[in-house]
Amino acid sequence: MASDGEDITVTPAESATDTEEEDIDSPLMQTELHSDEEQLDVEEVPLTAEESEMDELVKQLEDYSPTIPDALTMHILKTAGFCTVDPKILRLVSVSAQKFISDIANDALQHCKTRTTNIQHSSGHSSSKDKKNPKDRKYTLAMEDLVPALADHGITMRKPQYFV
């Protein structure tokens, strides 16, 4: 130790680590490192049919505004424990939820139509009011139509008992 101000001489054996660091910084080693980086360039692989369809769907979703707003979708996903800010995922979930709801509503409409036609045919008599064009008829969404439509999609719904 040279705590008293003594001069220290460095032998070549002690300075071996210094020369190794200098060798890495030499221009020859830098060109070798750059040549390794150039060899790691990845070639682009053409997209499969599924991937190209997915890219096209994502591009179409950017311009489409679903019935369910993105803010509502983000809130519902956060309460379910899935946090994302990617607008592509939010839009995809919104469109999927919209499709699910419209399928249930369409199934409930079909149940309503079959129920009303069965009631008319079972009663045996039909007045002039009942002979309306089926396209002019207005239907009301009722629980008795919604419950079987939800059951078709795996959702069990029971009407609560009513106490007087």
C-alpha cells in the first residue's frame, strides 16, 4: 500500500485487465461486433391467409364505431380484472359483445314469433285484426322469450319471486 506517499510501479502482469478493455474498444473488435449485428437481420416471412385476414379486420375496426362505447368496454374489462389501453383490443371486445347481444335479441325475437303464431293457431279463431301482414306486426321483448334465448347461449336466468 502506498499510504505514506510512496511511488507505486505497475508491472505488466497487473495491467493485463487494462489491455483487455482496450482491445474491446479497438476498431477491429468494433467492426466484428457490427458484422454480427448485420447477420442478425431477420427476413420478413409472408403472412398466412389467417394473419392477413386478421390484419384486414383490425384495419376495418379502426374506422368502425361499435354500439358499445370503448369507454364502457374499458370500464367493464377493468372491473373484470383485465386492464388494457390498446384501442384495437377494446374495439374487438366491443364488437364481440355487440354480436353476442344481437344474437340473443334475435333468438328472443324468433321465440316471440313462434310463441305468437302457436297461440294464434291453438286458439282456432282469428279475427280480422290478427290477419295483419307479419312485417307490419310489432313485437315486445318479454321475459318468457328472453329466458329461452339466454338458455340457448348458456345463461341461466330466473325471475325472482314476487311477494305481495
